[in-house]
Amino acid sequence: KYLFYLHGGIVQDEGIHAVSEYYGPYEYLSILDSLKSKGFNVISERRPKGTDEEIYAGKVAGQIDTLLGGGVPPENIIVVGASQGANIAVEIAHRIKKSTVKYVLMGLCTEYSINYFSK
């Protein structure tokens, strides 16, 4: 099983050791370790500051297409997006169009996402 983890915007802006004044430390590396410990092949990277969400979604969709083309069943691919990563995950779903690829969207209900999806 392949799991793509798309972190929140704070990691993009502040790095893998980001700390929110409201929520505390992001724990990006611990999240990845926890997912790996459950047997997933985790694919994740820190997006550079200023990353365009649509371009990044295209990159990940391309990686998923490569897995599918290599014979990985779509039901063995999971895309997990947190906050800004959830916005990207929705864009990936629009591009992939495979109903058996699984998606987990966390923290998507923000003013930013409402504006993003209203385009």
C-alpha cells in the first residue's frame, strides 16, 4: 500500500519543525514514522515555500499515474492531506479520476479552502 502524505501549509512556510502558536508543534516527522510503522510505503516531502498548489497536485498525480501504470491497484493508493495538503488532495482527485484511489481530507473547512473551491 502506498500512502501519499501532504502536510499542512505551516510546514511549507516554516519547515519540518514548524510550531503553531495555536496548535503547537506540527510533528511532521513523527506523523511519517507513525504511518510507516503501520506498513505503508509513505511518499511525502516538504513543499518549498510558495509552492503553487495546482502545479504540485500535477506532480503528485503524475507519481500516482506511474504507480498505476506499474501495476499497483488503485485501491492500494491512499492520499492523505492535512489542511493545505487537503486542498491539494482534492485537486489530485480531480486529475486522477479513479474512484478506488482512497483519500483522507483533514482540516479542509477553512476560509481559504472555501475561497479556493469557489473559483
